[in-house]
Amino acid sequence: MSYNDKFDIDKPLWDQSTYMGRVKHYSFISNVNTIVSEKKLWEAKNFCHDYKMGKIPPGTNMSDVIRAKQLRDSAFHPETGERLPVFGRLSWQLPATVGLTTTMLTFTKSTTVIVTSQMVNQIHNALLNYAYRPRTENDHDDRDHVRNVFLCAVLASCMVTVACKKWLYRKTHMYTKCVPFYGVAVGHVVNLPIMRYKDILLGMPLFLKDENTPFMNSKVAAMKGITECTISRILMCMPCLLLVPLTTQKFVNPCFWQRRPWLLAFIETSLCAFFCVYAVPFIIAIFPERNSMSPKLLRLYPGEYKNFKELVKKDVDKVYYDKGV
């Protein structure tokens, strides 16, 4: 490898202003082949640091650089460089989602199993939301807050799940198979906003185009960004928790799966894995991580719009914010 072959290893390999570029990027960092030992992750991070400094070991191929970048980007926060919680990484979305979804769909008649699955799912969601939240100068490690978020989300999701299960008890089996989705969706609605309450209270940093230094904070941007993330999370669980049960109920004869429940579990697991492989990158990529909005939206908070006009003298049609994942 020559020096002229170098690229900016801190930037995504694909254009993030395009949808397919974002899909490729999230497929890159959420691939299960990034689940490796911590030793290899730190080696990859150190390699990327040396690469930035121009210290390229002899015999290094471009594939080695790309692999090191993949491991580093999957396990370390893109802004701070700190190591992400193991089960809060995107690379764990596939195994965690498949395991939890199959359990929820297989044991729909057991309230205990459903509630337990919802609790484990909310632990995973809390870790994911905590890991990929946007970092600010006022941000700090608050484990008590993470615990409170988990408790609120578990309470909400379990209450909705049990209520829907009782309400749909006399409905067809197809309706009861969709009960886990309602609990998971409500858990996302509760989990994410509470986890990022500081963004709502203090505002999310705003940037001008092609600038990395924020000029003000905006509560409007915070609410818009959190809403986008919540929508993405709900859409991400729909293929596994809605399409899978509807598909099996539509095309699999009830007598067939009642006699062979283990085969139905295998079919649902396979479908969950198939949908999850594509759902994670394709749905997260719907909204850019650095998204934009019209400055006119700041009029929702008149004080923010007034502050914007005082700080930005030139005419701009868009301002930018980092919404997180």
C-alpha cells in the first residue's frame, strides 16, 4: 500500500447524503462478523489510529485497513471514541432480535414468558439508546438514569402487553400473535425519549452546512431527532413482530403447526433472521444521522428563532443536527 492510497479512515466509506450510501454503511457496521474478542477490537482501533498518523505496517493491504475500520466503527462511538456496551452495539441486533422475537412469538400463551421477554428486550433497547445517543458537553455517565429508563419502559411495555393479551383473548390466533409488537412499540416510545431527556430540556446542537462547531442548541431539533429515531425503531421491529406471524398464520395450516410446534419455531426463527438482516440497515438509513431542517421550524419556540436570527446573519435554508441512531 502506498501513501497515495490512503483515505480518511474516520469518515464512512459511502456517501451519507444518499439513502443507499447509508444502507451500505449500516450494513457494514451491523454485520455479525464484527462480533469478535475485545482484544481484536482494541487492536483494530490502535491500527486505525496508527493509519491516521501515517504508520502503515509493511505488507498491509487495503482489505486489512477496511476490516480494521469495520471493527472499530462497530464497537466504538464515532464522536467520542469510547467503547460501546457489548450488547448495545448494532452488531448484536440480529442475534438479540431473532432470539427475543422467536421467544415472544412461540410462547404467546404464556404471560410470564412474554413479560420476561419484554424485560430483556427493554434492557437491550436501553443499552442501544444509551450507546448511540448524541454526545454533548454536558453528557456524563449516569447509570441511575439508565436504570430508571429501563424500569419505565419495562412497566409500560408489560402493561400494554398484558392488557392487549387479555383484550384479544377471544379474538383469532392471528391477533394474539401480534400482541408482542404492541408492547415493544410502546416500549420504544417510552424508552428513547426518556433516555434522551437532556436533549429535550437543554436542546440539541445545531450546525451550519459543512461545519462541525455548533452555534446554538435547539429543543425543536431535539424533538424532531428523537421522533425520527423512535419511528425508525418501531419500523425496525415490524418485519419480525408483524410480518412473521402474519406470514406463518396465512400460509401454514393450523393443524400442521399444532402437531409440529418445533417446526413452526424453526420457520419463524428463519424468517426473523432473514427480515432482520435487511430491516436493520434499510430502516435505520431512512433518516440521515446528520439530518437537516428548515430554520422556520424554530418558530415553534420563538426564543430559539430570535436567537438564531441574532447568531446567523446570512440567509440559510437549512440547519443541521446529529440525531443519533
